[in-house]
Amino acid sequence: MSVFCKQFLNKSEKWLFHRTATSNAILFTGVASRTHMCGFSSHLKQRDEYDLVVVGGGIVGAATARELMLRHRNIRIAILEKERKLAAHQSGHNSGVIHAGIYYKPGTLKAKLCVEGLHLTYEYCDAKKIPYKKVGKLIVATNKLEQNRLTDLHERGIQNKVPDLQLLKGIEAIKNIEPHCHGIEALWSPHTGIVDWGLVTEHYGNDFEELGGKTYCNFEVTGFGESVDPLYPVEITSKNGKLIRARYVLTCGGLQSDILAELSGCSREPRIIPIRGEYLLLNSEKNYLVKGNIYPVPDPRFPFLGVHFTPRMDGSVWLGPNAVPAFRREGYSWFDVNFKEFVDAMSYRGFQKLAFKHVSYGVQEVLKSVFIHLQLKDLQKYIPEIRANDIKRGPTGVRAQALDADGNLVDDFYFDLGKGPVGYRILHCRNAPSPGATSSLAIAKMLADKLQKEFSLSQLNGASRE
């Protein structure tokens, strides 16, 4: 039975800047450090039975598994991750921003959980000594129309209880924050920050295992079946023929979330359409031009935010991203193609309606992808000093964009319960949109509450088969 998460609210050292955050990398845990490895081997142990299994080792799955272990110390919990490391995709390929909650519609879970997650993130990073920087965010209006929209955005931020949000009037006020930025008015969010979210995910996974949880990598789930064991009735099979049995399952599949939901009898809608975001890199000699995050005022005519400036923990500056269709769910370039996945996405009526509605915007984004200097004008709107030889191609990421059949972006969290003899034991987190990383600890608390309500996990404490 599909339910929008709004109902739940009513009830309720350096790191490489892209494609990093590996489970095989060194974790910084205070003064000491150690290597965190996923716990999958060439064969599974005889006793691979769990009270709860979390499918998906991204930041939401890892945070939720950690929260569940904190609450339920005596039940057996496992994470199943199809890649060889945690945070292999969206969680390790993103801008690294700690968002403050300005953009989101008041009353939505996105707004509530982002503001809550902001505070939880800083507390967690301080406790674990994870490096971060509070560089702030400047949302800049460059004309009268954007100025009017900025006023509405300011009101939205106040309603969302964004801490210490300020409205800056005039170019001098803007230059006090960003000396090289041009604009007529801006919102200043001093608590917006940057962090390596892949590294944060690794800490979540480390906490989870230290609390007694088990992580299996290279376990690509291919089915949920009925087990012959009534105590562990859900049988989870993998692509390489391995299996694990569980009482209950939570999926946090990101780019695979609709496929996982369908495996347990749910509709594939909302469908996941992979959207690739391609960043540019600012010439390191020009990094002084950008002190903190510089963002545009959103244009409601377009489905995505547009170009922005993002400083990184390693000192680099990312510019962008654009938004173009990916030819496979994990397609990080135009040459990453999976014909079956591409046809599946292009033939979906929801995508066709979205593409038709925004055909001009889409063509422009593709052209900017091919000819990167076409993005120069957008960048110079905010920092006129940037020149063509100051930019080059940078890292990419793929967004799991949930889309309904009418071509509407599903902009808030969305959950499903499976169908059939074992499906009702499977809860799916089908959409955890940006700011999912910022909100991860808050999402984890919400999901732990939901799992308790649906499955009475506290009654399982000490009840596992010995």
C-alpha cells in the first residue's frame, strides 16, 4: 500500500573529490585510524539468518542500519550492498554540501528532516572528528524577477526554521561575504557547510559493525522469496546464487529502488530515471574567487536548480552541475550505455511527458554537456572574472530521479510496503531526494520509528534462534 511520507509526518588528512569514499579506504576515527572492509566472502556462513536486513549500503541505508543497532542491541541486522564498497554511487558522487533547508516547501518532510539533519550532522562529525567546513551559502539574485523570488525564498527559509538566515541588500553586502560575486540581493546561510559524504557513510558503516551488525558487499539482490523456515520467512537471493534469510527487510536502493520494490509485488511507479550531473572544475589558480557555496535563485519553469559554485574539502571548486539523461542507471559518461536500461527509461510515459514539456531546456543541457564553454555565460552571471581557460571537465554523478506517470518529479520521500506472502514484511524507501545526505541521521530516526510501528522490532530482542 503506497503512502506518501507526508502521512508519516502527521503521525510521527584529505579525501579524493569524486568516486571515493570506499569501504577499503582508511577511516578516520579520532586519533587512530583503521581499514573498514565489507564483510562478504566467497561463500556465506551456514547461519545467515537475520531479524532485519537492510538492502542498500548508501548513506540512508547505512545511517538507518546504525540507528536500528543503537535501538535494538539484541537483534541481528545485516546490510546487503551490491557493490564492493559502501557509498559507491549517489552517496559518494555528490556535491558534498551540508544543506540548511532553505529551498524546500514548508511542511514537507524534506524541509523538516533537512533542518534536523543539519544539526545532527555537525554533532556527529564533531563526535567522530570527521573534517568539515562551515563555508556558508549565498543564494544570489541578479535581477528584479529573481529578487522577488528571493523574497519568497526568504519567507520559506524562516518557516522552515533555517538557523541565522539573513537577507543581504545591495552589492556591497554581497561582497562582504563573497568579494568577487555580483548580484543585487542575496540570502546568506552561515551554517551551510561542506563534508565528504562518502567518508560519513563509512563512519556509519563502521559504527554499525562495531555495534554487532554485519555488512555483505558484492551481494546484488535479485529476488525476495518465501523461505521454508517459518522463523525467517523471507529468502533474499543474489545474482551470484547466494541467499540470506530474514524476518523483515528494509530497502534503500537509490538508483535501484523501483526495481527492488517490484521484486516484492509493488508497482514500479514512481519510476527511477537516472539523471547525470556533470561538474566543471575551476582552475586551481582561480579558486580564490569562491569562498563558499554560491547558488542561484530557482527558476520554477525548469525542473532542476542550475549552475552553482561549490568549494570542496580538498580545496578545489566545482561548477555546475548540468542535468542530462544517463544511458544506464549508473552511467557516469555518455559512453556508459546499457541498452535495456536506456530503452526502459526512454519508453516510460512519465519521462516522455517530462522531456516534451522541457524539450528546449533539455536540448540546452545536452549542448552544454558537449560544449562546456556554453556554460561560461551562466558562470559569469555571478563571477564575471571567470574566463574560458579557467574551466575544465570535472567529476560526474547520477541522480535517482523519481518520476510519476504524468511526468511530475516526485519531490519528497516516498515509501511502499510489498505485497504477497512475504512482501508485507518488506518496507521500501523508494525516494530519498536531495538533501538526503544532510538528512540521513534524521531519516534514520524516522525509518526506525516506522519499522517499529510496522514490524514491532522491539519484541524481537533476544528472540533470535540460538
